[in-house]
Amino acid sequence: MQSEHHSQACAIRGAEVTVRSLYANTRPVSDGHVQRICYYWAMKPPLRTQILELFSVGREGKLRAVPGEALHPQTLDLARFPYGAVVLPRTGSQREAVVVFKQPATEDRNDVLVIEKPTGLQIASETNGHATCGGLDRVRIVMEHLPRDAGELPASVAVVRFAVRMAEARQRGGSLDPTLTSVGYSIRPNDQPGWFDFGDSAFPDAFRHGHPDIATREQGRAGIRGPSLLAVGLYPGIRHSHSRPLSPRRLDDSERVIYELHIGTFTPEGNFAAAANRLPYVKSKGFTTIELMPVDISSGPPGWTYDQARTGAVESAEYGGAAGMIAFVECAHEIGLEVIVDKQYNHGGPEQDSRTLLIPGMFDRHTLWGGGLSGKEAPPYFQIVKLIGEELAYWATQFGLDGFRFDATNRLPWEIQEQIACFGRDLADATGKPLYLLSEYAECEEPRGRRVPAGHQYADETGRLLMKLLDLSHAEQVTSLPADDGSVLRAMLKAARRGWWYPDVPPPEGGLRSTERSTTLLWNHDWIGNRFGGERINHVVDFSTFKTIAVWQAFGQWTPFVFMGTERYARTPWYFFTGHADAATRNNTSAYYTLDGSVPVLTGGRFHEFAPEAKAAGLRDAMAFSRDGTLSGIDWETFHNQKDHEGRAYTDHADHATFEASKLDWSEPDAEQRAIEALFEKVLGARQDPRLREPDPRHAQYKAWEQNERVFVLRRREPGGEEFVAMFNLGGHPVSLEISKCGIEARDCGRGYVIALQDGDLEPEWSGAGHYAMWLDTNAELYRGAVRSRDSEFEIGAGSRKQLELAPATALVFSKFH
């Protein structure tokens, strides 16, 4: 291979333009001749009409901004560019646009860039011999090898200059639009070199146009099955004035209340625009932060999108694409709401995922959901890190996001978690605002007992223990949880107080701080969708118990995390649903089998997730419907059409009706729904109170009694001594409580105990002396209860006592001060 720099004249549409080639290469082609392939940049004074905000990952694994001089034609440094396609700022000529295409590579692989473009666009080269096919110019360009990408691994790169007729140019944000945005491109690893015209049959596999960009930012309505489209540098990002929530002051970590939202089912329309119209409602209920379930391109919407084939582009066909997401974030920021998004890096997609072709060995570990992301043991580790870091930087800056939730980080290599934490710090410095990074699961698999480096932990152990306490689930993740010396309540309260309680796993080094944990006491998408009937918690507990649990979630020393619709007592189910196009993928997602010798064993899929509930209801797994006892003999239609003991149909996750049935009902709320909305406004509004903002775990205290597994008291105080005293009865019988200077006692419930921060410690109960004022009674008429009035204030002194009756399934909250 030869390379040289030179200047020459090239005719473009009859115009004489002076150009300089970045690369001039000789390669043999199929007819035995040598073809010279050149990429050019116009030598005109640069006119920067749009400033790109680009970040790349260097050899040290740190994010770094791409300096402006790297984008200048005289000083172009391709090693500094991120993966993907970047449309550079235009030069003085309105005819031209220059695009840098960069992909990960191996030293023995020669990749080809496939470009599909409108006839109005030309690619400048020494040879103008590219033909037209079906109204499109389709060309293949051999990508160049950078010697060693940032000194670690090689990369494939192509620099292509497009020229357009003046009459067809449209200006927006300093770029050629819409002509240039209609350019499709894809990557063909080890395809034939040269410039060729080809037809639809050139790629006989599912990826007719080649494989999507490893770092695609736009896939259009064709989704992952079509070519990637030019995006970076063309679409204006979020307005600087709306790049963060517009509020009088910065949100304190302890004030944060997260609202988990699935764009496709939040509204009947199922897109960003419709969801944005509902944001004032979410804000009015006391939520501070929107957490979007994954909105990345997947193998087929609509779905939960934890099955991504790429994680860089926003779903366009269903949700509204990058422009829709930017508008959504701007609307949220305008009313003071944060927006974080869920990113799923732990495993590869089940369909249309070609990432291992572009990064061999990317998913060589094992997870329950497929190949898991590789760590330092994999040769392409640097390429994996670079891909993740540059994508996070793009999403944080292009969309103005305030943070990320990372799915099932316990399945990620520890070094990847450390890299993500590093990227978070780098992005906070670059954007000038803190980023909230939330890692799902505190209990890392390897090494166990370490603090998740991202800083915040999404630990649902308390919620799972609540399900076990109330016998709400037969799932193994619930039933296998250990009790503490026979008491599930004590185990639950230890998890609530400490943020971590596993008898066989040491707590993270230094313990957990309150701002590092988040919980899902009212169930998140998993605990609803993992039930075959898609039941929300209000479907499986009575109205009074639901209110009691809601108060506890709001008052705990954690970040409340609420799934959409919970705050309005939604009665619609929320199922697991997918949009896979391939029948085999749909079936495997329903029930995945592996062979133990010759015996098929159910090891994955959604039926495996909710098998205990499904089997208890009389449903059978797919092998029960096999004609001959083999996997190929399964009658999947009959499996999906079976009914349980109560006549309820098994919900086929691939049926579009399952998705439609999961949409929230926004009709006028009834009396119960209005009561729940009022309750949420009350308790979530209290998160700004200094007593609930105090992060020191020493300023929270739980007390319970040995002979009653349904009654406990939570006290939260601020350093000055003012308290919230919250009493909870999750049982079906009333309990008599007595408040005195010595503390709070429950009659006929046995000996009381206080949850200590460390096993073996004894923490004294706080004094009960002070002035009490009723703050909340979930059994009040306002919340559709039976109580009209109650003694609202009383004093506890040296010799005084107060008797209270805590009704079944009720929470009482008092404001206490000296």
C-alpha cells in the first residue's frame, strides 16, 4: 500500500475545484488492474458555521474533547476522532461536505464502506466512474488502516467529500440538509476492495446493505435492518439554554425522586412528543427525575429494548428519533425535571446484532440473556471501552442528559464498571454539571462486596424482602432471600437501614452511604413484567396496604424509584412485549431451552422468569406442547393460546395486542385514583423537608417487635432534632402503640428491637419526648379511608404517655419537635 499527499484539479459537475488528497492508495481489483482511490478535502478557507462537540477515548481510557484544530483540513488528526460517522464543519464552498467514517478493526481485516446516496450528490475522486442503480449511486470504498488506533488497536477510516448541486442544497444549522441526511452507509468487513456499482442482490443475507455502523447515531425508519444514516454534525443538539434543568437551585441528591417511564406505553401515541405533553403532570406529583427505559435502536420495536443490537441511535420509527428526544429533554428541563436514560451494555442482542463481526470477541462472557460483554481478558478491550465512552459522551452532550442508569451491572466486568465511573467524572467536567450514574444491583458478582464505582446503587433487595414478607411472589429471586434469625421483617429493615444485607456477602468497603442507593419498593418494570399477568402491586395488595407501602417508600433513606402509573393507581397491566421479526427469536424469548445430553431444559426466556407464578396458575412451559418431545416439535401457537385456572390467556409477548394492552389509561381518574394522586403529592413533596434530606444513616432509626412481623416504626430527623415519626402496620389486625419519654412500644407484640448499622452493635432508642402533630393518616377520608378526625397534637413529657391505635394496613406520620 502506498500513500501520498498531493494537489490536483478535479472536475465536479463541470466546475473546476482545487483539492488535496488525504490518501491516494493503490489496490488490486478483480480484473487484475490497479485502481487508485482518493479522498479529498477542498483547500478553501474554512468557514465554521457549526461547532461540533466531539469526544474520543484515548489510550489511557479517558474521554478527551476533540480540539478544533483536529477538524481543520490542514491539521486533521484522524486518531482523535470517535467511532462512527462525523460530518465535519463545512469549508467556504456551499457545494461540499466532508465526512470522516471510523470503525474498529483488526490488523488482518480490510473493511469496505458502502455508500448509498441521491443522484444529486457526487463523491469527488480521480475516477468519476460510478454508475447509477435504481435512482441511487451505490459505491464501495476500501477503508484505510490507521496504524494503531491511539497506540492500542488499529482502526478503519475513510474520509469522503460529497459535492451537491447548488440548486439542490438546503441550509440548516450550517449543513447540507436534507440532501446529505439521506445518505445511507454501512460496513462490510473484508468485502472486495474498489469502487463498484451493485444491485439489491449484492448482499443476500438479512443485512442487504451491509452491516450498520458500530457507532451508528441514526438508523431511520428502517431501523437496524437498514443502512446507517449521516447524523453527527448535521442535526443540531440540545439548545445550550436548555442543557440542564431550569430551576432556582441545583437538585440535592437526597431530594431526587425517580419516575421510570417507557415511551411506547406511557401515552396512547407512544412517542416523545406525546410524553412531553404529560411532563407537567409528572412534575406536579413531586417527581424530580425522569428515567427513560432504553430508547436505543433494537431488533424490532415495540419492546422493552433490553435486547439492543446497537446502543448508539435513538429509536426513530416508533418514538420520534433523535430530534424527538432532544425536544423531550428540553421540555423536561424547562419545567425543572432531570432526564436520565437506561443503557444496556451487559449482553448482546438476540437478533440483527453484528457487533461481534466488527469487534471480534466483544461478547465472549456468559449471561442468562446471551453473550455477555467481555473485559480485559479480551484482545479488543480498548475498542469496547472506546465505543462505550464515546457513546456516553455523545448522549450526554447531544441530548443534554443528566445521567444514566446501567442495566444489570452485576453482569458487567468490574473494569468496565470502573471505566463507566471514569467517563462519568470526565463528562461532569466537560458539561459543567454533575451526572447521576445509577448502577443496577449493589451485589456485584466478581469481586463481591465492592462498592459500585459509579457512586449510586440501584438495590431492590428491600423491595424483594417486602414481597417475601407479604407473600406476593413465588419468584426464586424472592423466595431464596434469607430471613434474619427466622425474621423476614428484620432482614427487610436491615436492608432498608443499611442499603445492603446479605449474610454471606460482606458489605462494600466503607459501607453504603444513603445517597449511593436507590430502591424499588413499589416494583419497577421487571417485577411487573416478570409476572405472566403483568400485575402491578396494586393488583396484588388491597387499597389500604398499597397506601401504607407508598408512604414507606417516600420516607425511606433512599432515592424513591416509581414505575409510571403507580402514582395514579393504574389498573392497566404492563406485560413483557417484544417486536422481534424472526420467529425463532420470538420463540426463544418466550422460552429458551438448552440440551442436557438429549433432554431439553428450560434455562431462559420470559416463561422461565415467571415460571413459579405461571405453573401455580396452571400454565405449562412450551415443551409440554411438543408433538414428539423435541424442540423442533413444539407447537408454539398452542403454547401461546393456553389459559390458566381462572380462564386468563397466556400473553404472547410478540403479539402487538400485548403491547397495546400495556399502555396507560389517561381517562379521568376515579375517586380511588384521585386519593392516591393526592397521597403521592403529599409524601413526595416532603422529600424537600430537611428531615428527609439528611443523608447520614445515623439520623434514621427503625424499630420493630419480635412477635409481630407486620409492625415497625421509622424515625427520620435532621441534626437540630426535629423528626418525622412514621408508624406502619402491614398486618390485618389493629395494634396498640404507646409513646413515652423512653420511646415507642407496641402492646402484645413481644420485645422490641432497634436495627443497628452493624451486626453486634446496640443502638439506643431515641427519646419519645417532644411535641407531636399529626402530619398524615393514610386511613383519613382524604385518602378514601374511614377516619374523619383524630387527635392532631399532643405533648410527651417526663411523666406523660400517649396511647394510639394503629389500624390494619395503615401508616401514621407525626411531625415531632422539641
